[in-house]
Amino acid sequence: MKAKRYIVSVLLVLGHCNASTFDCNSIDTGEDWTIDITETDPVGTVLGTFNNSLGDLLWTASVNGSSKNYLSLFFESSTVEGADHTHALKLAKILDLELLQLELDSSAQLFEESRDNGISLDLSVMCAPESGLSSEWIFKINVRSVNEFYPQFMGSPFKATVAESSEIGTEIFNIGVRAADLDAGQTNLTFAIAPYMITQFDGSGYVALDKDGKGNILLARSLDFESFLSTGRTYMFVNVTATDDGGFTSATSINVTVTDSNDQGVHLVYPGCERPCLQADFTALTNETFVGPLDVRPVAVHAEDLDTLNESIIYTLVSDIDKEFFDIDETTAMLYKISPLINDSYGFSIPIEVRAQEATDEGHFIDFNITVSISERLPRPRTYISVIAYLYGV
């Protein structure tokens, strides 16, 4: 007799299941029977009943023609109460796919043969009819995966760093390589950016997910370190969610620190001049013949990088003519008179132009003046005594 194809559905109703019954006297055993179960079906689930059996059922489990003794332990046989010579084939253990994936060396092969994101087993069942002959029933058991676990983030919460000079499109973090679904089989995770609960710390507006769907988080908006610094913090939080194929969603956060870049200039440190101080009134007094350091007032010259990087500052004189008579220490900004001012073209005061420049490739700088006065050339106010002497001819 030609074998027939049946789909055997295992249904649990109030602790009982409806399963197909097979006759051990039948010659129509075939090789095309299919049983569909899930990995969470409980111990005792009946896969099928066999009547006219004279003893316990015998079975072997295999995958792709290779016998797996370990899998055979997941099944058991028992007599059906009130039915002579009838045995039921049941689950002795839950066919938990996560367990199988860990314990079977061939788990990769099992899941290559997956159906509905599960595995397929071949089960050969032997029963002994009353005639003394045995019959063999070959089943394809499809164990479907059940979405049991929420996505997991390995090592969360996360931290990342991004420079304020980073271009839009720069990768900040890859959440995809740190997210996993513990459910067995292949699962696709869908990622999304979510607002952070504290608005002033929310960085969702600065980032976007790459369209490749792999969880790459990219910079989507230009950063300004100084704007962050003005709020008393230099970081933001990015909330990310991962949703699996079954609709389970998990969330985590990434603390993204914004670092300073050399995008600001140089300013002067001067009493009463607010930051950034770009002009100051430095003065010094000397005489024509003096050679040596000059006392610059009201404070010594000092310039700083406006960035928090605090780059070193180099001081130089701008005019080559000034360099004939003056010099400045490039590190300390100490001003020196290096030559007498005899028969020079300067007047009673000399505006010496000084440059304070970062020691960086960007070379941001500021130019300012130190006004040096020559004491012998300063106008002398007339006194009352000299006026009286002139009037009376003294």
C-alpha cells in the first residue's frame, strides 16, 4: 500500500493533548510522517499513540542520517491507561533549543536544517505487533523556536567619546556588536534611538542610526564643546533600544563624552578685562641708554588658549624694526631692551607689537601692543617756580 503523508499536530488542552494513533499491525508505516511541536511543550506531551503493541516502544533519534543518542533521551514510552496493548510516545524532557545549542556538538548543523527558526529531528519508532512482526514508523519532528528572552546588551551601560571637531557621519558607537538575543536560532534585532529621561542630558538629537541596520550610531549634528561646558557638563546620554523578531524590546544607555578640540583662539589675562580679553593696556618705562629687562605694568604679559586644551603659548615681536632694540622671551613674555636708543627714529613712546601664538599646527594667535615710553623724551610740565622765575628775571 502506498504510504500516505500526515501532519500530526500536538495540541495541549487542559493538560491533555490530541495526538494521532498508529496501528502496529499496519503495513502503511511510510517514511513521511511529520510532528510539529515547540521547544516549550512540557514533559509528558504525547506525540502519538500506538495500539496493538506488545511491549514498550523502541526508538532512535538522528539528524541528517546521523544517530544522536543524546536526543533519544528526550522521549519516553508508557502504556495508555484503560487501553490494552496501547503505548504512548511522550516527551521525557523539554526540547529546549537553547540547551541543545549549548550541549550538542552538532548544534550548528541542527540549525542549518532549521524550519521556522527551529530544528528538525528524525525519529524512528519500532513497535511489536501481536503477529510477532515489528513495524517501524519514521517521523520528522520539527521543534519550533519560541521567543522566550529579551535582547541582552553585553557590558552595558556603555561609554563613548567623541571630539567636538568630528564630522557629521562619524561613527560614535556600534551597539550591534554588543547586543544579542539568547533565543536559539537566527534572530534579527531592530535598533532605535530613544530620548533620554532627563531632557538636559538627552543626546538623541545629536546622533542617528546608520541605515545598514547593524547598530552603528553616527554623529548627526555638529558639536560645540564650549556650549556643553557652559552647562557644567561635557557629556550626553544616548538611549538605544533593541527589538527582536518576537517583539521583545530592551533598552540601554550610552554615556557620550564630548572632548575639546583646538577651535578657539588666544586671549590675554588682564585685570578687569572679561574673557575673552582681546585688548589690554600694557606699558613700560625706560631711558635711552638702559639695556636689560623692562618692568611691564600693570601686570606681566600673559596669554592663554581659550580651549580647555590649554596649549602652550609662544611670544614674539612682530616688527623687524622693534627687534633691533627689543626682544621678548618666547616662553615667559619678559620684555628686554637690547640696545641703546641713540639717534633712533622713535619718538617719546614706542608701541611695540607683540604676538601670542599657540604652539600648534592651527597656530591661533593674537596681536597686542606694549607701549614703551622713553623717560628723557617725555614732555616736562612747567612748574609754578619756573614761571615766577621767568616773570621776575630770576
